[in-house]
Amino acid sequence: MSDKNPTNADPITGAPGAHPVGTGLGAAGGAATGAVVGSMAGPIGTVIGGAVGAVAGGLAGKGAAEGVNPTAEDSYWRDNYTKTPGYKPDYTFDDYAPAYRTGYTGWERARASGESFDAHEPKLRSEFERSKGPSRLNWEDAKDASRAAWHRVERAIPGDADKDGR
């Protein structure tokens, strides 16, 4: 991920959102586990178990790394921030960016507990106020943007934690 590769494109396929570290770590762990399990069937089982484990682990590692891709989210919001409910034309993307980041990272942290945006909102407010930097938005102006980012990643990733649909 860099300014030269803002979509984090896969170096082989060019597909956006490559996660070689997550995939590689998953593959290595899967290969080791598969090899150990396959060893019970002898040397050929070790080889087959390692190969199957590497593929399964690689896919699991890629899936874990794809939870929320900050590069893709920032790129999306940079192009669409003027369409956010409550958008105020006096503010720039740089004013809104911390609100979006608060929303999508907040969802990532809250998804295990199944909390809704509204239940998690006091924590999101605190996070926004701590990390807003030079943004001119206050939380009441930023809340709709944060909610929009929360729901965007929530809709994109299976396991709807926020059942109210807002």
C-alpha cells in the first residue's frame, strides 16, 4: 500500500485489495498444521496435508486481512463524501476523513460484541474527538459520516451486527 499503489493491487493479478502478508501468514500456518496432521498417513500424507493446509490457511489469512481495507475505504469516501447525509459544503474531505475512519474502524472493533452503531456511539464519539486532528467538524456534524462508514463496511462483510438498518 503506497501512493504509487493506492488500491493495494495484487502484484500478479492487479486485483485491488491484495493482502500478501495475511495470505502468507495464513498459508505458512496452514501448511505446518496440514503437514503435521498429514504425517499420520506417512510421507505422502505430509506433502498432501502441507499443500491442502497452505491453500486453506492462505484463504483464511486473506479473509482475515480483508476485514476492513482502510485504503479502499479512504478512496471510496474521498470520491463520495459529498453524498453523505448531513454533508455541509463548507467542509472538505480532510474535515470528514476522521469521521469515516472512526466509523469503519469502530465497526471492526464492535463486530465481535455485536453492538449496533447507537450502542457503540459514545465510544465512537470519544475516538473521533481524540483522533480528529485538524478537522473542523464537531461530533454532531461528524456522526452521520461516521454512521455511513460503519454501515458501508457492515453491509460489505457478512454478519450484520446492527439490525436496525439505519
